[in-house]
Amino acid sequence: MRNFFLVLKFELLNLIKKKAFLISTAIICLIIIVGLTIPIIADSFGSPIFNKDENQVAEADKVSYGVLIEEDSIELSDLETLLPHINIITTDSKKELSDLTRNEDVVAGFIIKAPTKYDYLVKNTSSYDNNTYEMDSALLTLYRNKTLTEKGIDVSIVNEVYNVSVEHDVEVLGKDSMQNYLYTYILIFALYFIVIMYGQLIATSIASEKSNRSMEILVTSTSTESLIFGKVIAGALAGIIQFGIILLVANISYRINASAWDNSLDFIFDIPLNVLLTFSVFGILGYLFYLFAFGAIGALVSRTEDISASATPITIIFIIAFFISMFSMNAPDSLLLKVASFIPLSSFMAMFIRVSMGNVSTIHVIISLALLALSTGLIGILGAKIYKLGTLMYGNPVKLKTAIKLLREK
């Protein structure tokens, strides 16, 4: 046990003192601090993100429409009343309107030919173009009001009847999946990146020790179990420390600037304790599961250049598990996610999603956790044996199934 802690301490200090670790952590924290301070920065430049009076639209923020009215029944004042957020510029000819549109003095031009007919002029079309929707609504309202008036029907009564809003209160008896979606998405993505990053780091570290023959010296000084467990857990702790620092900085930055955000991001940072605990336990075990797998891969190659190719099967399996979990977030109670939540290769992400966004019984969580913990322990032991076997095997990369076959023959 003493040797294990010596390896753990050495590897952990070596990882957290690296420039890559320190610089990447500092950059991510700086980006988060700046991002969460945007409302204050915007306010200082006179461009508040959250407009306290949403009914007031600054004149400078209005878009401009060019309008040529050929229909006598359409009054400019009526259009301006129905389009208060639009700056309407009238023209006397199609050429003048075309020039304004072509020179981008207006975002769009309209030649109104009849109460319900117009020509639309625009310089460049866009998939986000809603100019015709605005004009359609205005002209349709004018047409309906005029027709109703001509038939002796009070327009105000009709509008009152059709504009009644239906009120409803929502009482969530289970999980509010929409509210929990964003923080679940962020945490799953963060877990994905640290597994990929530190998995490759562990494999590279072990492979480099093997390539420079330092592994042969290490195995004579301590047990292979102490070495592999010390290295993997050190890598896991480094990732947890980095992730924890980033979360802490994000939380503190938001709490300081919460009022500037109108507390609109509270739902991201106020994660329920049971959800956070589930993420921590399942995330750490799944993290260790894959780090042990990457560590075993590192022991089977003699050159760091061979790691990418040798680690491809493990990486593909992990990516498949990630995509199953991500694509199932829109259906947290689906059969696919339920099955994935009991398979150790994917349960650390899938079960977290079910706890966060779906309905899952406590017994299912316990069964999934037990399977994941048992599998993590077994792959750790297997990784230690492969690590020991790898000290005797140099040359071309050894396939994982070949290593397992050799272990069975012993």
C-alpha cells in the first residue's frame, strides 16, 4: 500500500505541475469568467443584454422597410400603427425602392398592389427572413378590420373574442426534463472530454515508460498493481481536480454576476443534490473504468506513435456509448437508454441521464452502480495483469484479445 501511495503522489504532482494542465485550466477559467461577466461588460458600454422595459424599442434598433403604396385603401399611418417596431420609408417609384433595397438603406422593399397583394424586393434572401411574415400580418389585419367594418361588425368585439389568452399552471409531479436538459448536457459533455483527454494521457505515459525501458526498472521496485492503480487513479484525480476548479470558478463567477443575468441561469447552477451525487459516483467509476482500459492499451505498445491505432476499439466503444446517451436525452425513459444504463460501458452516462431527466427506481440505480463498481474493479485487476505482461513484450503492438489469451494460458 505504501508503494501505491508513493506512485500516486508522484504521478499526481507530475500531472498537475505540467504547463499543459495549468495553462488549459487557466484559459478555460478565464473564458468562463469573461463569459459570465458579459452582462456587466455590455452594461458598461451602454448595450444592456436584458432590457428592463421590453415594450420600448430604441429608434436606432429599428429595421427599415421601403414601401411603395399603389393601393388607395391602404394608409401609411395604418401600417405604422401595426408595425411600430419598423421604420417605414415611403417611395414614389419602383426604381427608387429598388435602389434603396440594393444599397441596403432598407432591409426589404414592398410594392403594395392590393389589400392582400404585394411584390417583395430583397437584395439577398436568407433562411431567417421574416419580413414577409411581418407584412402579411399587417395587411391581413387591415383587410379583416375593413371587411368587418363594412359589414357593420364591431372590430373591437371580434378582436376581444379572438385575442383571449388561455391561462394554465404547470405542476410537475416528476422531473422537469426541459429545465434539467442543459446542465445534464454540459456535464455529459465535460465527462466525455476528460475521459478522452486523460485516457490518452495515461496510455501515452505508460507507453513512453515502456519505450525508454524505465518500466523495467519500475516493476523491480514495486508491484505492477501499485504502478497501474497509482497511475490511473492519479490521472483520475488530476481530471477531477481540474473539473472541480472549473466548476468552482463558474459557480463563483455566476453568483457574483447573478443579478446582472436576472438570475436567468439559476437552473444550471442549482443542481439537485441527488442528481449531483449520482453524477459524481457514476462519473468517477465510469471515468476509472475507461482509464484502466486506456492504461492497459498503453502497456501493449512499445511506441507512443502506436497508441492511437491500438486505442481505436476502446475509443469507438466509448464514443458509441456517448452518442447513445446524448441521443436518448430527448427520450430519457426510452428502452435503449434503460438497457444502456445497466451496461458498464455506458451506464455511468446513461443512468445519470435517467436520474436527472427521467424516472428511475432506487433499486435500479443500486443494481447499475453495483455492476459498474464490480466491472471497474475487474478491469483494474485485468489492467494490472496486462501491464505486467506488457513489460515482457516489445516490438509490434499486441492486440488486446491476444494479451487476454496469453493471460489465460498462464
